[in-house]
Amino acid sequence: MKIKQTIEKVPGGLMVVPLLFGALLNTIDQLHIPFVMDILKSLGAAETPEGNYEFLRIGGFSEALFKNGALVLIALFLFSAGSQMNLKVGGRALKKGVLLTTSKYLTGLAVGLLFGYFFDPMDGFLGLSTLAIIAAMTNGNGGMYVALTGQYGNRSDVGAVSVLSLNDGPFFTLMSLGLLGSSFPMIAFIAVLLPIALGMLLGNLDPEIREFLKPGELLPVPFFAFALGAGMNLANFFNPSVVAAGLAIGVGTTVLTAATGILVFKLFKEKSYIAPVSEASTAGNAAATPAAIAAAAAIAASSGMMTQAEADGYANIVNIATAQISIATLTTALLCPVAVILVDKWQKKKGIDGKIEDIDRQTQYEGNKEVNIG
């Protein structure tokens, strides 16, 4: 049975499919079907505080992993992802990585800022929040970026992923919300950043540790996705406003981050625009960001930097924001490759091959000029 191959055919499948499956099981659980509860009771399952019996809340390792394990697994993912952030990046790759990371982050921040100005930042137009917008727009799909730049781009385009990996996880979103007025104490930033920083430190000190932790960049994803889904109701994904919100974020991410990335590349005299368009996506793991932000908000509330009501506001939008970001992931996974193909065709009509480095293009031009003169 080719289960993994089937899942991977779905855009962002390793994140989205387990999340939907977890949501499906939790939805059935919350129906409290009498004969299911009778079976659980006969097996000796503990009664929940609400007086029901649920198969995702039977205690032990099962509940710890499948129902309550999201934050621990997300922390493991961030630690492992941090270990893969190689600081030894070539000059051109470093330049492109900085330009792409900066333009994508500032675009997401600007859109989030404008949204929060005109609408309710927690539950505005279509039920969107600044949290969902910034989380989706600032975190690109690294795997898709590498695949697209590997096929249509050049060496330095691909190498830029070492810098782009900095946007993995919730740190940029947390920083953005701080800039937009949410009062997170420094310890909340440290609590989010520490797993990434420790992973980065160890991965750069010892290549063998980086290699050892490499599977951890992928392995926890379906597990924390399922655990996130196990706290959601499947009805969220069939709510027209949620679907519309997710589509809006997805289209906005591809169009706006691609446009600003192209503009920045043009300002810095880059000829090929394959890289910025390849980064115009939403990563599947961005769906884990709302849960991480809610955890940081809880820390802020406990330290007095944020009211409990404000922290509860973040906790209350976790499920809806997660669903919106998941839909945005699917949307950008379809739009981004199409945009890259169109840009590649447009560039080639102008005589620009995205696979050729600018320095190689200049050398090639000068060589052709000498031949013509000769």
C-alpha cells in the first residue's frame, strides 16, 4: 500500500492530511455517540470532566501523543529545523536569501498591519486575524522553493534556502504581533526562539549532529498535525467563510509576496525573478504557528504583560486560524508553481534564462561580443 505516496500527492499533504484526519476523529468524538461511549466505558476508559467517554481522551501514551502532544512535537520540529540552518552560505546565495526573507516578512507584516487597522485584528473580514495573515504570508514552503528553483532557477537561487529557513516557525509572527501592539515579555520570545537557536548552534558546531537531526525536520510534522486536528471540529473546513478566508490568504500570499520579491530583486539588479516567485507560498508547518503563539500568550498573561482576556483571545482563534492557514497552504501549492512557469516563459521571451547565474550570463555576453567583433 502506497499510503505515503498518496498523501504526498496532496499539496502540503504530510501536514494537511493528518490534520484533517485528526479533526475528523475529534468531530466524531464530540458527537458522543452512545454505543461508542458504551464500548469505551466497558473497556474501563476514564470519564471526562464533562461526563462523557472519548477515544482521543483515554489517557496514557495515546492521549499524550494524539490529543495533547502538539506543542512538544512542534518544539522538536523547531529544534530540528534550526539545526539545518547552515550559516556558511555563499555570497550570492546569502544576498538572495536576505532579500527574499526580508521582502516576504515585510509584506506579511504590512498586510497584517493594514488589516488590523481597518478590521478587527482578532476576528475581522471573513473571520480573518492578523495572526493567520502574518503566519501564512511570512512562512514559505522551503521544499517547494527548492524544487522550483532546482528546476527553473540557478545555484544561488537554490542556496538561498539556507537563509529562508529562518522563517520556519512562529518567531517572525510573534515578533510581528509585538510590533503591532501585543505585549509579549522577553521570556515569551526566548521560549519560542530557544529550540530554534539551540538547534542552529549544535547543527553549525557539528555537521554530524545536523545530519542526525535532519529527519526531525520532517518526522514530527504528521504527528503534531494530527494533534492539532484533534482539537478541531471538521466543520471548520466546510465553513464557507473559513474557506473564503483561506483562499484569500493563499491568493494574497502568491500575488503580493511574489510582486514585492520581484520589485526588490529588480532594485538590487537581479535579472531572473524565479526565486521570489518560488518563495510566494505558505508552508504547511505554518499551521502550527497559532498554537505556538497561544502558548506564548499564556506566558505573557502569567507574567502580567498581557491580560488573561487578551491571552484567551489568541487561544480562541487557534482552531479557526489553523484551518485558514491549511487552506492557504493548499491554495499556494497550486498557484505558486503555475506562477513560476509563467514567469519563466516571460523571462525567456526577454532572453533571460533563469538557470544561468548573472555572472555566467555576463561572461557569456562578453564572449559572444568578442566573437561578433572577431
